[in-house]
Amino acid sequence: MLVIAGALLIFFLGMYSWNQTTHTLDDLSTDIGLEVGGAVLSPVRAAQDFLGGLWTRYVDLVAVREENEALKAHVATLETRLLANSEDLAELRRLRILLQVPVDNNWRPLGARVLSGQIGPNAVLNTITINRGYATGGRPGTPLLTNKGVVGRVLRASAHSASVLLMTDPGSRIAIFTQDSRAMGILHGNGAMRPLTVDFVPRDAGVRRGELLVTSGLDGFYPKGLPAARVVSVEPSNYSEFLAITAEPLVDLQHLEEVLLFEKTGQAPEVEENATSPSQFVGPPKPGKARRK
Amino acid sequence: MSGLGNICFWLIFTAAGLVCEMLVPRIDALVCGLIVLLQERNFKTLVWLLPLFVLLQEGLGSRPFGGSVVWYAVIVLFFHIGERFFNSGTFVFVFFLSAACGAASYALNVLMAPLQDLEVNVQQLIDSSLLQAIFLPISWCVVHYLRLCLPASSQPNPVKGENLHKIGV
């Protein structure tokens, strides 16, 4: 009995080590498990949405008139704000052409439906499952967001389903900068329902409470400029040379239904053809030459 | 009905289990299928269904491959140990087995976490282990009665144990 148990243990450890180096079993289980899981959960989610839609559209119509009026007023406000910002937008386009700053158009947005939250005993990370896989635009590493901000990125993918690591997971790291003070840092999660932390922001950065944190694009996963979180508290750290900053996600990660994937298209950024070429860049004089003069 | 009915039953059970896992996060809803199959000594079905369970749980989870293999191995071990002391077809047996499974779920997660370089959320782990321990007897009752309702030809005969399909004996 002990010999059999020992042999099984050795076999398991061998299989585990082999899989750690080759990821063969990880890939196989992801392909089969996620694909079958997605195929089972997609109709369930669709039925759930259908029944929920029936209820909200045809039965539960309490206070719809008031909500409609409030929404109309909100749309009017947003239209006014859009008109006011249109001149700034046109100016930004002109300046970009003038400075030949390429527009980052190598990301393509794709819609996806959330199938479920954590499934099964092995779902130890803060993840959700979506109905897009590597064959439909959800390759591992693809960033996800909603109209409010960043959600996370694809962790594992089968052909038509993928599991997404949420930004609140302790293993999630996002390169960000603060929108006003332009201080760079690393945003990391501390678990579901817990505030996020921003690391490596210098003490003199001038970060304020309520400031927006946007992706810097330096991590290679997220495009530059996506809103990720809002600063909740800022104070000097007791243990390091940096600020101790906590932040909250802009998106309600507990109630996600639809998300947007940003798939890399692989296209090079566009450069205006008729724009004048920039004059040769002249940097500061070399220290040695300046001294000789 | 016999062979095909049995396969259909377990495929529907697997799909229903996944829906349960979607509704109740971090529990293994398929494990009661393994216990029922062990009680029925239906090893033919176990041969194809257990690898499917392992692949599904590993694929839907976020840990490197291996946790589910150990988890199901521990349940089989507990089943065989418990079988020596209790009649394996009774609710009392399943109740004790589920308590042991809840404890095993906690212990395995704590043991596997450093091996896979993962942080352990103790509170979350205790909650999911308790949920697992509570969920198992309930789901076992449902599956057990469903199996009793099926035509006898679709169930393989147990090799030993006369009252395997009697609850609460």
C-alpha cells in the first residue's frame, strides 16, 4: 500500500514538474475546460439575460418616466460639454499633426459578454470568464475595459472563451501615471473589495486625493491613456521614500455584464503624409564640448 | 437506455454542476458525482468522467495544473478509509465525508499555494471550505434520488454492499 502511495506521489510530482516547464497539461486543460465551460455557460447566460430583460423591460417599469427625464437632462448636459470640448479636440488634432505625434491606432475594440465570475475550486485568483478566446480576439494579455475604465487583462484563453485577471487581484500590476501631476507609478490590487495601491510615486509628485490614474502604456499590456482608478488617499509612507497611495477602481467589478477587449492589430501608428518633416532634433550640448568652449 | 442513458445522465449532471459552480463561486459541484459513482462502483463511467472533471476544473480555474488531481485523489482515499467504518451508501457516511472534504479543501489550498506562488486569503478559503462541506450532502441527496428514479437498467449493479442505494440506513 505504501509502495503504491509512494509511486503515485512520485508520478504526480514528476507530472507536476514536467507541466511546470512545458505547460502541456495547462494548455490542454485550458483548451478543454474553458471551451466546454464556455459552451455550457453561454446559453445559460443568454437565458438569464433574456429572462432578466423580460422582467426589466415589460414588468418592472416603476419610476421609468422619472428616470427618462433625468437621463434626457443628463444627455443635454453631455451634449453641451461635448460642444465645448470639440474646439479643444480640433486643436489637439492640429497640434498632433504639427508635432507629428502618431495617433495610437494599433488597438481594435471588441465587445465581449461576461459569462461568470470565479468558477470551481481552482479559481483562486480574482477572475471572470468571458465569451471570447484566442480565436475571437481574446488572446492572453489582451486588456479589458468598460466605458468607465480598466477592468483587467486576459489571463488564459481557449478558442472561444477566456478567463480574465481583474485589476483587484494581488497579482495584477498596471503601469500608470496620475492625470494632473503626471507622476508615474505601478497600480496593484489587494484582493476583491479592497482598495488598490499605487507604488513608487515620489514624495514630491504632488498627487492629490480624487485625481484620476490613467494607464501609461509602459507595461506593454495596456494602451496609453485609459482611465484605471481614482486616488482615495495620499500620505507619505512610513517605510519607504515614496508616497503611500490608495485608489479605487472606476468600474464596479462585482457587477460586470459586458466588457470591451482591446485587441492589438499589429499596425504601425499612422504618420501624416503631407505634414512637414520635423527639423533635426538638437539636444543639449555635450558636457565636454561646453567646457572646452 | 442503459448505456446511452447513463452517459446522458452524467453529461447533464456535468453541465448542471458547472451552472452550480457559476452560481456558487469556489465550490466543486462535480465532486458528488464522483462519490455517487464510487458508491455504485461504476468504474466504467468513472474512467472517462473523472478525467473530464479534472480537465474542466483545471481549465476553468486559475491555478497551474495539479490541484484537482490531488483533490480527487484525496476524496477517493477518504472514501475508501470511510468505507471501512461506515456503510458507504448512507447519508451519515456522506455527511462525515463532506466534513472531511471541507477540511481537505482548506488544507490542500494552503499546501498548494506556496508551491504555485499564490497568496492565500484565509477568510475566503475558510468560507469556500465551509460552503463545500455544506453543499456536498445536499447535492449528494439530489443526485442519489435522481439515480434511484432512473430505470434500473441504466444503473450498473453494485458489486458489494446490499443497501448502497438506501438513504439514511
